[in-house]
Amino acid sequence: MRYRFTVATTLAAALFLCAAPASAAPAATRADSQAATVQAERQLQALGDEYYDALARFNPINSTENGDNRYDSQLGMSIAPAMRARQFALYHQYALRLRAIARAQLKGAGKINYDILDYELRSALSFEPFPQHLLPISQMDSLPVTLANYASGEGSQPIASVAEYDAYLSRLGQLPAWIDQAIANMRVGMASGIVQPKALIVSALPQFQKLVSASVETNIFYSPIQRLPAAFSQAEKSRLSVQYRVVIGAKLMPALARLATFLEKDYLPACRESSGLGALPGGAAWYLALVARQTTTTLQPDEIHAIGLREVARIQAQFAVLGPRLGYDGPAAGLPAWVAAQPKFHPFKTEQEVLAAYRKLDGVIDSKLPGLFTLVPKAKLDLRLEPELSRATAADHYSAPAGDGTRPGVFWSVVNDP
């Protein structure tokens, strides 16, 4: 499958010209206009494809998460200052090339795609002033934990064929360099006051400590070798086993130990007691950029907060009605805590019972979709438990299906206590 930035291509030009009246001047004008439209749409298509491919190369993990597995053997080094500078320079070039395309020549779908690409580039460039690369580790997102969760073969990166085993091994081989770059970045952040809140690293540290193992065989990254498919030849099994053992034992395990030690001994003591991004140098503007990106609006944080307060008031008004029907006679704001303490509202005893309830609900929803929407997803939805490694800090989330439909989309449920 070829992954493309999709735009509409004008195909009616020839038919229009064939049906045109004999007036030479108007016909020539229409022909010129149609030719300009075709050229503009081709330019936009080419630029969109190039932009999409550049994103995938700069951050192959995001590409994998989005269901594009073309770069599954690449890890990317977007946190390296030189690579980051190159990335933003390319975005500036793309923005200039986009401005050179005559938007007025585009038709309806073309104009929409132009505006989407324009928004994407402006949004990406709005983060150029902010040193996100100095915060490569968090409780929700870190490359070592992401790759560790891929090891099960149930994540966004498939590990089933020989080529897929090789692709995952390639990423493992690149991870030590990423770890060393991350440590270097965090040291720069420590010197400049760009560090994570202490509470976040306290919650994340156990994840990285679990990645450090006493032997290759007990290392989570070696688990694909422990389930080698029977269909693999003995030669391939032997080769993969040796190569995984060498990469994990000689390169990856020492790097993971360096990272865990650095986080505990050096970084954690330097972390800040404050919580918000606004406490960092330039943090207020950084936060505004994130608000704009996450909401796709020009709303200010105070305006969004006010919306939230209104919603809380609306919901608590409903609590006041619902509470007495459930047997609760306290203040409306206390209803959620009361419900959480009632055994009758905790029907599940095991994780599998939670998944079974989700699957039943999914079946009901799936059966109703055709009656509500003319366009429904072709990819199936799978429901899985969040891996134990990241369960303590994760939130329920969704992974996109493979672009070719070979892997379903996955809803990952965090179940800490059924």
C-alpha cells in the first residue's frame, strides 16, 4: 500500500472541453483555468505526500502507532538537536512551497486539503521555540516503554514474520543511542531549568527499573524469541536467537541500566516541585501552543477552564437528581465517591470480566452504526488490557489499525482493580 496525503484530482477537464461551445476565446480561457486547477492539485498532492513521508521518517514510532508500518525498522532520533533543527527547517520549506500553490485554483476538496496542510504546518512550526526535546521522558510517554510494550506482538508493531522480527531487532539496536541522547538532553534541561515535575518521575521510575533485568532471558525485549513461530526454519530461529541475545545483552541492557540509574540518582533530585508547564522558562507561551494544538481553537486557557466549570455545575445538578434515586442523600459533589464505595457498583471480579463487558457493549454499538452513519470503519476493533508495565501510569487509549487492514484498531483498557 502507498500512503498518500489524499486530495481530490480534477478529472472533468477533458469532458468539459469536449462539450464546450465553439467560442474560441472562452474555450481557451476555460481550458487554461482547468489546466491551472490540475497543476495546483498535482502540486498539492506531491507536497502532501512529501510532508507525510517526512513526518514518518522523523518519527517512525508515530508512524507505527498510526498504522503505517513502512518504517518499523527505524527508531528515529527526533530528540537530537541537529535532527530537530533539520525537521523545522523542512517545515519552513514546506510552508513556503504551500504558499506558492494558488489556492484560488483549487476546487472544494482541494481547498480543504490545502487548509488542513496549512494548519498542520503552522501548528508544527508554533512549537519551534519550545525545547520539548529536553523532556524526552514522562510518565505517559517514553520510547523504551513503548518498545517494551511492542515486545508482546500485540501492539502497533507486528512481530510475527521473519522480516518483522528483524525490524523489531533493528529498533532495539538503535535504542541505546536514543537513551544516551535522552540522558544528554535531560542534563541540558537540568542546567537550564527545563525538567519534569518530581511527582511524574516518581511515578514513571518503576517502569524503567522493571526494564533492567538480571539476564537476557528474563528481559522483556527477549520475549519475542521465547515465542518464535514454529513455521520459522531452524536456521532463522538460531540466527534470530543469537542476534537478539547479542543486541540485548551487549548493548540494550547496559543502556537501560544507565537510564534507570540516571533517573533515580541524578534527574529525580533535580526535578521541580511545581506541576504546571507554566512554571518552566517560557512555559506560559508553550502551554498556549499546546492548548491551540489540542483543541484546534483560539480559546484561551481561562475560557476553557470556564467551560469546564460550567460542565461540572451542569453534571452536579444531574447528580442532585440521580443521587436520591440511588439511595444517596448527601451533597451532589459527593456522589461519585459514594458510588465508588458501594459494592453493588463493582460487579467485576477479574480483568477478563471487564473485557467481556466491553466486548458486549462493542457488539451493541457495532450493530447500530450502519443505521446512524453512511460511512463506517472497515477495520475491526479489538479490546485489550493495557500491558502491566505501563498500567500504573497509563490512561485508556486507542491504537490505529494497520493501513492495509491486516491489524485491527485496539482499545487499551487500564484495569488496575476490577
